[in-house]
Amino acid sequence: RYFLVGSNPAETKYRVLKIDRTEPKDLVIIDDKHVYAQQEVRELLGRLDLGNRTKIGQKGSSGLSRAVSAFGVVGFVRFLEGYYIVLITKRRKMADIGGHAIYKIEDTNMIYIPNDSVRVTHPDEARYLRIFQNVDLSSNFYFSYSYDLSHSLQYNLTVLRMPLETLKTETTQSRQESFDIFEDEGLPTQGGSGVFGICSKPYEKYVWNGKLLEAVKNTVHRDWLLYIIHGFCGQSKLLIYGRPIYVTLIARRSSKFAGTRFLKRGANCEGDVANEVETEQILYDASVMSFSAGSYSSYVQVRGSVPLYWSQDISTMMPKPPITLDQADPFAHVAALHFDQMLQRFGSPIIILNLVKEREKRKHERILSEELVAAVTYLNQFLPPEHAIIYIPWDMAKYTKSKLCNVLDRLNVIAESVVKKTGFFVNRPDSYCSILRPDEKWNELGGYVVSTGRLQTGVLRTNCVDCLDRTNTAQFMVGKCALAYQLYSLGLIDKPNLQFDTDAVRLFEELYEDHGDTLSLQYGGSQLVHRVKTYRKIAPWTQHSKDIMQTLSRYYSNAFSDADRQDSINLFLGVFKPTEGKPHLWELPTDFYLHHRNTLSLSQIRRSYTYWWTTDVLKHLPLPFDEVTCAENRHKLTVKKFHKYDEEIDIHNEFFRPYELSSFDETFCLAMTNSTRDFMPKNVGIDPSPFTVRKPDETGKSVLGNKSNREEAVLQRKTAASAPPPPSEEAVSSSSEDDSGTDKEDEGAVSQRSTPVKVTDTGDNTKITENVVQSTKDVYGVNLSDVPSEDDLTVYARFVQLGQSQYKQDKSSQQFCSKHHLDRVINLIPISSFSQDNIYEVQPPRADRKSIEIFHAHIQAGRGNMQPLGKDDFLMYREYIRNRYM
């Protein structure tokens, strides 16, 4: 047997899974649902070790041995033989949202479960295993133990913190359920010591291991289920005069109709489109960590292929294969299903920004525009006018070639109108200063205003043909506009405007370029070809040669490696299930039938051509149906009760880990881009504000300067999309049967490896020292012609002396001085003896008697003199022991 022992972060509570290895093809897992203490687990494993030895007292190969230490279970998979278990053996912290850590998978381990004695071999098993492992889990897969990555921050901070009264019906039947991500801010019950928390099911569209967990979802406790997303996650620190603001970008790639560039185009019969990615930018003040007390804001936008039945034939080996419409769809059936999904998740208005070419010598991209316009016009006939789909066509390629038009200025106008219509999410009401000094743009802002802040209603859906280069630049401009509103709502800038060439926008641009490169590698096989600088027309001349290389890389990937990657994705996501006696995955001429279910069986339910939306969605618009309190949504939620002393609901202990010995490698394992260190000019006398416009030569190392250093810092965010990494020493040692290493040591090694060490050249240092020595005209704007006179220096010295001490005449001392004929002597009193608060010092706060008694008792306890315990102390200690050990 295999025994899987899992613990909470504090290692005070444990659960145990027993996996049977005698079944050759079935998965038999036993979960006793019991929560063990640390001592109980040690005793249990000790008894198992003793009971499985061949002779009493014998040590060695028999008994219990550790096979692997892991950070989570990705899932269970079976091809033609028995089941495998996929474990996360390495992780790296990528971001932090309100104390909830987000990790990137660095390495995984697949273990075959059935014993060799019962194994039934199959000749094609090894090939399926190789195809499955071609999906590199160490490449941009993310998970979190305590934060739901499949939902937006708006959902997590509104639905999961709704008043308890609305869910009282579900309270009684779900007491034994697991803890949730937000019960640290749960609701205290009346008169008791219990705390209620709400948890929800993940949004399946963005979960990539849903099929791998299907086999155990209903048999094991929910704590074992770790959902992973695929896409991008990056976080940077924006320092505003020392105040840390974290800017986080999370991209969730859809697991429905997923695949590579030319092999997945358009939509399938269920309304899921190719290359669909939901991008969320989260902004929060990192000086206050808690979700309930802190200031959090987010903005969501979507990219995805044009929702029609269309494809491109790559057998012709052309760089731009012709676009063909595969099926006639006069009633926009597929587009209706797609926009119905969007109305449920985002509300209204849905805004489409279509960037494909409008004017072409040979009709190519224009085919998609014409069909999409017809579909949107048809669907809008039946929607109420205030909730109609807004369609914005804009030929970005034509404007880029024009010398008269500035592409980004035009995009900025579109972005302003979009953000005004959708609004954004913020979890605090408008600040008083915005009421005192109202801004015209702020008053025109859309969205949904509630007592606790603002909600985003509706979403922008951007597309070009590939949804890569043009789309990423358009999304960056919309994100930049939203970022200005987010900073304004948190009271960090006085007007909702951000200029290019400021440290804040440069930091945001770098984050978006990493985001675009990663998504482009996953779908297109190469990094971005056209970047923001290309459209600003400030890219250096060397960029053109890089663009050519990226184009060639993309073409090679599409022509030769995409088919194998598509097979791997189909197998990983469970779209294809190997079955004995049926054709193998590599024998199929096409995967069209796997992704379009209506080709294998006709659906019994026919949707209406006019009422194309789901029932009840229109009632709640502009709010998204998924975030509304109704009977259907309540079934997705579970209410749990906890004791207020439980460790799971103590966010301070969960994040700061006071019970652990802190190490620098673990504390500082997250190497963030920093606006002050990486972008602010190094000259003396420069305005440190990240919202000041810099000259092109006044920049940190990241934008135009030392690019190799920047790539070192960003290396941990960018990973190759195809080949798995070579096995490292840690990976080899983790699968051995050595019991010496622990999870924490493993994690420390990972952190140590991933912490970038910056080595500066001596040449750079000399440049910096040259810049430091500047004329007074450059620093202060005033040219000092002459040296100050001696009288001026005397006055200045006296002024400094007065500043260091406070001039204060004491009456008693004055009388004393007059007796001794010293009336003219000034008596200077040291600063520490001021009688009232002023600009130099403040009075210490006065402590009450009880506080002083506690302090004296603390001092005495340090000397070994203990105070006798009172009745309240005994009750509190008894409560603590009961919760911790019983």
C-alpha cells in the first residue's frame, strides 16, 4: 500500500489516505476523514512500520519507507494499464494576495500505483506516458492552497463574504466540511465562540486538472483537492514614497477547446472559443494585508478567438493559410452560446473590440469581421437596448502603417470609453477627498456602486486573428487606463490619468510584456513579435531582427511541433481517453470529433433562436448571474463552522508563521520587480514619485539600459513552452527512499535556487559615480555665484544650533539669573523635556494602571517570579488545550 500523509501549513493537523496497490486497473482509495494530531500521526506510522517488518526489531528495506515528499496532488491518470499519481515535488512562490500565497509548479513526479506483481503490461503504455508528460507542468501552471485562482477577486470578496442569514438553510448539513480561504474574516455567531465561513466550487472552465481529480473527487475530503490553473502570474512592487503597492497580473487560460495556434481556431459547438484567456489586474496596498481591513481593487478583461465556425488549413505550408468558414450559422448559434456564458460570468455590457483588418486586396481577415458583425446584429435584436452587445471595429494594422495617426492615442480613447462603461472592482467606498474635489471623469464612471465599494459589470472582449500581438497591446492600453482609476480610487493619485515614460507605467508595461510573451509561447510557439514599443515607434533598430527571428520561430513551431503538443493537451485534459480495442490517439486523422460533441450524438434540447440566453440571466443584469444570491448559486456554496481559536482562521499565524524558525531564503523567496530599484533614475535630486514623466535617458536599467540584467530578474517568470527540464539533483533525491529530508528543506533549496543574485559590472559603477557629482544648478535649479560671507555663516550656525535645541526660558531660572546679573544669558532646554506635543517631539502616551500591572508582572516573570493564575486564566488555558490537542 501507499499511505499519503497531508498536513496543514502549521503541521498540527494531519489527514491520511490509504491507496491500495493490489488492484491492477482500478483505483481504490480509502479516506478515514479523521483529523490527526502530530503525535497521533507519528504513532500511526510507527505502528504501520512495526507491523510491516518481516522480523521483530529488523530495520532496512522492509517496513515503512518514504517514497517522495510533495507539496500537493495534481491528480490521478490511467491510460491502458493501472493508475498513476501525479505529485508536485517543487514549487516557487510567485505572488501574494492578502496573505494568500500563489505558487508556480517547478517540478512534478509521476508514480505508478499498482505493484509489480499484479501489473498487466501493455505495449502502447510507454508511448501514452511520453505524450502525457509532453505537457510540461513546470511551465506556467499555478496553484494556491487558500485562494481560489479560478474565480476573480470580485467574486472572492463579494460572494464568499455575503451575510450569513442568506445561507442559514445550508448551515446545519455541512458542518463537517473543510475550511475555506476566507474564514479568517468569518462571521462570529451570536453568543458563541464559533466562526462561519463560506466556500464555493471552482470555476471549471479555468481548472486544468479537473479530469485528473474526477476519480477521487467524491471519495476523498475536499482538503486533498488542489486545483491548478494555466496561464501567467506576475507581481511587481510599486513604491509611492516608500508606501508599497502590489500590482499583480493573473491570466487564466481556458481548458475548454484548448490547443495550439492553427489547430484550434474559432469556437466549438458549446460556445467555447480557442485561445480564451481571462486577464485580471489586482492592485492593493501591501502595508495592510487583511482582506477586511485592506484596500483591494481589480479589473478583468478577456481575449479569445472570433466565436464562429472557422479554421485555417496548414497543409499548404503557407505563412498565412486562407481562412475558411466551416459551417453556415445563420442564427448565430455558437456566438449565442459564447455570449451567454459571458453574460453569466461578467454581466453587461459585453464590449467587443475587433482588431482584424477591414481593407485588404485579397479578402482574408475581413471574412471574420463580416460574419461577426452579422452575428452580433442578429443577437442584439432580442436583447434590451441597455444590455446590448457593443461592437467596436478598429483596423489596428492600417493605423500602424499610417504616419499621420498615433495608434496608442486612438487606443487610449477607446480604453477610456470602455472603462467608463464597465467600471472596476474596489472593496472600499469612494474617499472623502474625491467628494471634496470631484473629478469629471470619475463622476462619469460606470459599473455598480454598493455601500462597500464598486463592482465591475460587463467586460471587454478583445480579438484579432491570433489574439496575440495586437490584442496584447490593446489590452495593455485598457489596463493602463484602468490602473489610473484604481490608483485614484485608493487615494494614491489626485487625477485618474497616467502618462507614458513614468516609472509606474514602465513597470506595468514590463509586466504586460511578460504576460504577452508567456501566452504567445503557449498558443503560438514564440514570444511576441510586435510589442508596445513597436506601436509607439520607439523600438530600437535591433528589434526588427528579433521580430524576424520570432516570426521564423513561430512558423517552425506551427509547422512541425504543434500537432504533438495538441495530442498532449487532448490527453492531459481528458478530451481523449485511451480505450482497449479503439483507435489510438496517434491514429486519429483529426481531433474535430473530440471537441465537437454534436458530431457524435445529437442534443435532445434545442435552444431558442430568439431567447438565446439562459433563464434568469436578464433579470439581474447588469450584475453577473454567477454573483447574485439565488437558489441555483447557493448550491455551489458550502457553509462551515469553526472555533474562533482554530489555526486555519488565524491569518496572522498562517502568513507570518511565528512557530517556525525564519530563514532568509523562505522569507525573501519572491524576487519582485521594484519601481524604485529597477526603474527610477539613479541621479541625485530626481523626484522619487513613480508618476513623474522621465526623459528617455533618465531611466533605470530596465527600459532602455542594461537589458541583460533585466532579463536575469525576469528569468524566473518566463519559461519555455515545450521541452521539459533535465532532472536535477533535488528531483532525483526526492524519489529515493531516504527518510532524512523534509518538505521544508526541499522548499528551502528551491527558494535558494530561485533567488536571483545581481552582479553589477565595474563599468556601471563608474558611470553612477560620475552622475552623482553634479553642479548645484542641475540639482537645485540655482547657480550659487559667490561663497557665503562670514556673517551669513555665523547666522546659519546659530540657526542650526536653535534647531537642535528648543529655546525656552524657565521663570525660576530667570529669577536666578537676575540675582546674579545674568539677565541676558539664554537658557536652552534639551529637546527631551518638552511639556507638550510639537514639531520636534510628542508626549509619550499615558498607560493605565492595569497595563502597568501587566508590564510589571511581565518583568517579574522574566526574573522567575510568577504571579498566581486567576480563574479567567485557567478557563482560557483549558479552552486552548481543548482546541489544540483534543
